[in-house]
Amino acid sequence: MIDMIEKEEPIISEEEAAQYDRQIRLWGLDAQKRLRGSRVLLVGLGGLGAEVAKNLILAGVKGLTLLDHEQVTEESCRAQFLVPVTARGQNRAQASLERAQYLNPMVEVRAYPDRPEDKPDDFFLQFDAVCLTGCSRDLMVRVDQLCSQRNIKVFCGDVYGYYGYMFSDLASINPTTTASFCSLKEALEVDWTSEKAKASLKRTPVDYFLLHVLLKFRTDKGRDPDPQSFAEDSQLLRQIRDDVLESLAVSGDLLSDDFVSYCFSEMSPVCAVVGGVLGQEVVKALSQRDAPHRNFFFFDGRKGNGVVDYFGPN
């Protein structure tokens, strides 16, 4: 059992005031104090996770815990700037620790090499916000349901080639102002045969359905599409697409066959964009300085644009 960390009254020292002078001028001292009193868990230290870690550390949270059981590979070295090229074969979270800490010595950065699925519930409950990247659907739903009961902010995100997304569940934080938020489970289990859902289908980004396909691939294979097995994985992706769209009772024409050409590997520019949005949303929620996005943000690097939308019951 992990001891819960007591919530301390945030105090900004003179040194911190100098360090965060620009941010304090931008969003105010109270917002920075709330940020400075917050502890965040970041799961997954791929390219997207590295971007989020950088943004949170530079923003000045109190503590950031890195959790990842994967090892550093040649591919992760290309997309992830926190691990040195000499770290191949090492744990990604631990290999990222030195450079992450160097970004801002005032932030307490810790690293754990464990599988997030093996962590007990109490582990997740010691943080003010949990950010999940590169995780399975089951883990994300589990953590979201667990944390929402304890008023802990939950964020999820991933990058697949040219595509990226982020999801936030802040419904339990302030129900009077975030009534349009829903849980991840609700967002992924929309009944598309209902009249309300059918009416919103035209304005629903196709990336929402692509996300279903990619999460199903990860569940079935225990990994993401691999460029080294492009032909095999492309065929499987198309089969999963057919099965997923049929199970959702939507048209099979929503995703054309060429979607498989754009969802392999993490692309650094896409990680930078999605990581910037995801990190900013965490900062906004912790500092309470601006209204948050409503549930989903999707990014399509082929078009260079992002789409914000909401799915689930009002």
C-alpha cells in the first residue's frame, strides 16, 4: 500500500517567482501557485510522453512521476528527445529521468519502470492529475473510472503516424461548469443507432472511428502497428476496421483503405503538436486559468489541423 501524499499549501519562493516570472505575468500568481502545488503522473514515455513531460516540467508543477515498463529502442530514440542514443535497451522512464530533471531542477521528477496495469489503485490516487499515453483501452477506462471517484483529473493521448488525439475527463471536478464532460467509457460506447447519435454523425471526425480501430489493434496484438511488418499489419488494420465499423453500426465507407498508410510509428512533428495541446490542457486544469477542451481533440497531420469535439451524454 502506498502512503497518500498530504496536500501542502503551495508557496512561491523568490527564486521560483523569478523562474516563473513570465508565466505569472501571463496567468497570475494564484494560478501558478495552484500549478506549483500539483503532482502529476505521466504514463508512457514515447515521443508524445516526452513532449508532455517537457511541457509540464517547464510549466512548474510540484512533482512529475514517470511510469513506463518499455525499453528504449531505435525507433523510440528517433521520436523521443529525453532518452540519449546510448540508452538502447534501458527502461524508457529511467532513461528519460536525467534530461527531464535538467529541464527544471525545481520540479521533483521520479521514474518507475513498472507496468501500469500492475500498479494498485492506491498508486494512481496520490496524484492531482493522471496523464495516460500509449496505454490499452482497458487501462485507460479503469484509471478514468477510479480517478473520477476521487476528483482526480484524467487525460489520455496517443500519436499514430500522422494522427493524434487527446481526451480529458474533468466532469467530477466542477459539475456546474463541466456538465458537458463524460467518462472515457461513455465516450467510446456511444450508441450510434440512436437518433441523437445519428444526427451528430456528420459532424463527428472520422478520427474518432479510427481511434476505435487503433485501440482494438493494440488490444488484439499487444502493440501498435509496426513499420517492419507493414504488409501484415495493414491487412489486419483493414480487417479490424471492417469489424469495428460493423459493430458500431456505422457505414464501412467512413474509413477508406488508404488510412493504413498514415498510422505507423510516432512522428515527431505530430508528437509536438498533440503534446503541446495535451500538456496545455493539463496545465489549464491544474491552474484553473482557462476553460478546458470538451473531451476529445483530434489532429490530422496530413491536413495540419485539429478538431475539438464532444461525445457522450449531456
